[in-house]
Amino acid sequence: MRSVSDMETEILYADPEGFDEAVNAAVKLLESGEVVALPTETVYGLGANALDESAVAKVFDAKQRPSFDPLIVHIAKREQIREICELSPELDEVVQKLMHAFWPGPFTMVLPKKSIIPDIVTSGEPTVAVRMSAHPVMRAVCKQVGKPIAAPSANRFGRISPTSANAVEKELGGKIPMIVDGGACNDGVESTIVRVELGEKRPELHLLRAGPVVKEDLQKYGKVIRPKKARNVAEAPGQLDSHYAPATPLYIFDKPEDFKPEPGLRYALLSYRGASRDGYIDLYDWDVVEELSPGSGKLTEAAVRLFFVMRQLDESGVDAIVAETVAETGIGVAINDRLRRASVPQEPA
Ligand code: TXA
Ligand code: MG
């Protein structure tokens, strides 16, 4: 429900006809210290001028995001990284290779920051997360503003990331002045985040968040290290356990037989491909079944549909959602990661 203090949220279509107008309007708002929701290839982001502390504060406010969770900064050109990151010649060499391999694209690097980036953006961390999006709207806006744009996913804190303008409106409608509608997101899960360090022999790529750029892609450029589970968020920003969560409780099980339905409750199944051999479909008379990759079982398709389907099930009125996990390979790692974080923690047996 909207409160009296809510504002009107304008939605502009960045279709071929409306593209320039939408980009210009977004740029104008950003230059005046406002926030705007923008499409990227992964999920929609809530953008603000990263060099303007009070604009960035509005992002935290609209999302109800705690100040200890730092934001990703988006740039338009590779050279801009030198304006915001402190890179030794050795680190610069590694970073150049990575950005030529994966930018523009769903890939974020955590690197030592320069003082031009305000502490509010990085939650006081000495590092900043940087990415260059491939989405034409985000690129055009960043380029025209000429400054780095801080943009976390455009959802309320801890909720499902939005992969369409409609989902952004449901999350933040009334809290932000504008959403630029650039259609559905191509990748569907958030960018891969890697903290880049020099290491002793080879560069170390600390995988802070699994995403569309997968471990196999990264291995060519350094030793991929999966950080140990952090005890608290202050220790490892970006690794909050509970995240991406629907309001309806979502459960995942080690094996289908572990599902013990409670009488009288209505259950939905979030199935990978709706196939009997996955073990869940025939287990129960589900009230609703949604498939991530109907029939074909393609992980990339499953990733694109994941948050959309989670949202649909959340709105379907069931009491609980049971989700199948997918193969732990390629982008399946990111899908399982989001499902685990969206799920209700199981009590240890
Ligand atoms: O695909 C994406 O990355 C999307 C689009 C909009 O670009 N953005 C996104 O932002 O997912 P957000 O804020 O929802 O997630 C950023 C993650 C957070 O978990 C945050 O803790 C982590 O990046 N992060 C940001 N700065 C960091 C830093 N200096 N060190 C470690 N983690 C950082
Ligand atoms: Mg997020």
C-alpha cells in the first residue's frame, strides 16, 4: 500500500522511438541528484550519480538497504576505471585482461578505490565494485552523464531482483521518480562479482557472487577462489545469506523424499523442466507448477526466467514454494546460489 508521502513514478519506454527521450530524461534526473531505475542485461538497477553522496543516500532510502551493504558502480568506458580505482601497474595489467574479456557484460570487479568515490557507496570499504553494462540504455545514460553511476538491483532490500520494468514498479513504485523500461533482461541473474588480487604466482580471483560469467570462463585469467562462508556481512559484503527472497516461504531439499507436506497447506512447485525424472512433479498434487526451462532444460533459459517465475509463484497465493535445484555447472551455480539464498534455512538434522 502506498503512503501519503509517495511520489508519482513515471515510466518511459526505451523502444526505438522513445529511446533518446527516455535516456535524456534519465540523464536530467541523475544530474539533478535524483535516482532512476534503469535496465541492464542482468537485472534492473536503481541508479544515482556515484559521486553525489546525497543522491546515493536516496538509493539506500528507496531500497531500505542497510548502509553496510555497498553498491556497484557502473561506467561507460573502460578508461574510467582509472578515475575510480587505485591500480598498481601489476594489478592494472590483470584488470585490463579481465575487462577486455568480459566488458561490457555481466561481470563486476572489486578493486582498491580512489577517494573520489564517497564512503557511502562502498560502506566504508577500501574497495569499490565496478562494472560496465552491455545494455544500450545503461551504457547511453552512463556515457551521457559522464560520471560513474552507482546502481544496485532495483528491489527492496532482501527481495527478488527485478528483471522487468513491471517488477521494478511493484518493488519501488511510489518511491522513485522514474523507471526506464528497456524490456526484459537478457541474463536474468545479477553479474558475477570477483575481487581481483595479485596473488603470489597467478592473479587471484575471489568469486564473491556466482553469475553469468562462470568459473570456467574465469580460470584462464587467474586462480578462482571461492571465499569461505562469512560469519557476518561486515566481513564479506555481498554475501548475505538471506537474499532474493519471495514473501512466500521457499524450500529446497537435498532429495525429493525429504519433502513432507503439511496437511491443509497449498504448495507450488518451481520445477527446472517439469520432467518426471527430476523426482518432484509426481511426488505431490501441486496447486501450481511453474517451469524454468520447459522441456528443453537449458540452464541459460532457466536463469533468464528464475526471478520472473519466483515472482509469479509468490503472487499465486500458495502457502509455500518447493524449488528443484539444477545441475551445479556453468550458470547453474548462480541459479542454485539464488535459490539457496531465497530459501528458508532448514534446521540441521
Ligand atoms: O548485475 C548486477 O550486478 C546488478 C545490476 C543492476 O548491475 N547490480 C547488483 O547490485 O546486483 P546489488 O547492489 O544488488 O549487488 C551488489 C553486490 C552486493 O551484494 C554488495 O554487497 C556487493 O555487490 N559489493 C558491492 N561493493 C562491494 C565491495 N567493495 N566489496 C565486496 N562486495 C561488494
Ligand atoms: Mg541486489
